[in-house]
Amino acid sequence: MADAKVIPFDDDRSRSRRRADAPPPGPDAGPAAVRALPGALETPGETGPEAAPETSAAGAGEGRGGWERRLASGLAFLRRRVTGEYEVDEFGYDEELTDQVLMGLLRPVYEKYFRVEVKGVENIPEKGGALIVANHSGTLPLDGLMMQVAVHDHHPAGRHLRLLAADLVFVLPVVNELARKAGHTLACAEDAERLLRAGEIVGVMPEGFKGIGKPFSERYKLQRFGRGGFVSTALRAGVPIVPCSIVGAEEIYPMIGNAKTLARLLGLPYVPITPTFPWLGPLGALPLPTKWTIQFGEPIATDSYPPEAAEDPMLMFNLTDQVREQIQHTLYKLLVQRRSVFF
């Protein structure tokens, strides 16, 4: 701590020897002599005026040391970036850049703007692969990024979340590169299975554009979860499925309309119309500062099923429905518990 008084061990021993060699106070001894006794209690008001300069000097020294360490770490990071002395995995994931830069950019939005509350993070395994399945909403995929910060910052083992993203993410300039660096990869069964078998935590949002682009009137009503491909992937890899429910993202861009003609011209799944966009211009693109809750549910084990279970359509349907119902039920529970959209 910066305000703690630091006493070197040798000073402490010499002080103890001086106290042990000191003669006992006589009957006329004053308070100063009593304080010099070994083991005598000292109150904050009796420490003497000389303590303040020592405390201040120790705090200042530690502060300077902290800044120097941070500066040295930052310069070393920049040197590795310039010289190319850093590693990325086969998917393009740059763990150092993610930890030191990208998470640092997302964290203020997570902590200060959306004030995300995380529940049930202990349901994510401490080691080995797992598939996190979450609802998707909010017009822009900020919910996936906030879920990534939640796992990164709150999991006791400090695990990283590898998100499966739509094709559109990887054809957009700049976005494509950042997504790869942050550990995201194409939402295909082959990539997902390779990551899971490698012991990674993988995140998927099966609703896709149907969930993120649904009108505000259908908020918190889960859309179709596809054909259960994520269940088949989890079964083949033998990893648990962790349902995740996110409340708060639905209201950041209340979508009241869709400019379909413009969307077709631009090759986009939709062009949202909200109460603020496009009416307020760039200012209308600012998300509303809603209060978020992310809850990770009880994991659903898959390792007890035989290898051929991944080809059983009825089993996939049942497990998909089980995951979907668990997410929907938790969404309703969280909505009942929250006081308001913004607090």
C-alpha cells in the first residue's frame, strides 16, 4: 500500500536491541520512556512528528516505482509490436494484444457505461473445453464483447472466451483484423470443434441475425436456435454446454423499423431505425446506457453420450430445446428481478 510505513528488517532488529538494552523506566519516567518499552502500544497520536516524512517518502518511492514498471512494460510491449516478436495462434488470436489493449478499451464500457453484473461465472469449467450458448440482441453485437470481458475479468482461472462470429464480420475492413486478434473465428463446426478439443472456452449465439436484428416489440423473446449444430459440435468434442442469459442489451438500440431497401443495396441483413438513428446523425449511433446482467447457468454435460450421439437428430433437438428453455426461463427471471432498464 502506498500509505504504509516501510521499516527495513535490519532497522527493526537494531531498534529491538536498543529497546532490550534500555534500562526500565524509573518512577518519575514520562510517557516517552513508556513508549520506548518493547511491546508498548502506540496510538496514532503518539507516533511522533518524525513518522510523517518517512511515510510520505515511502509512498512517493513506491508510486515512482509503479510508474516506472508500467512505463517499462509499455515500452517492451511496443518494441515487440514493432519487431514482430509476438505470437498468434492458427486462428490469428493475439493473446497479448487482447489482454493489454483490447480488453482495456472494452473495460470502461463494461464497468462504467453498461455497469455489467455477472452471475454464475463459477459454472464455467476451470480447465478444459466448454461451449457457452447465449441469447443475442441489441442491433450491434456488443453483447458478445461484453460477455468476453465478463469471462476474462471474472473467471477465477482467468480464462479467455473465443467467440464464433458471422461471415459478415470477416469481410468488413478493420473489423476483420480486430476480430481475429481478439480470438474470434468463423461460426463453423470445424473451427468450433478444433477450439473445443484444444481446451478452449467457445461462445456461440445461435439466434444469429434473427436475434440481433429483431424489432423492439419482440425483445427478450428468443428466436429459433437453428438446427442444433452447436449441440452436435459439443457432443463430438465431449464438452459441457453452459447456457448464458444476457439482460440489458435489448434496449441499447430500440429497433422500431428496418430500412430493407437500403439494406439490400448495401448487402446488409438489416439497416436499423431507432428513436435516435438516423434522426440525430452520428449522435444517434450512441447506445443507451442500460444496466446489464449476464448470468451463466448450470452446465449441461455431454461426455456421457456415445460418439454416434452427434448423428442422432432427436437427441440434438431435445438438447437444443433444453438449452433454449433454460436461457429463456433465466431471462424472464432476471427481468422480474431488475428494478428498471437503467438502474
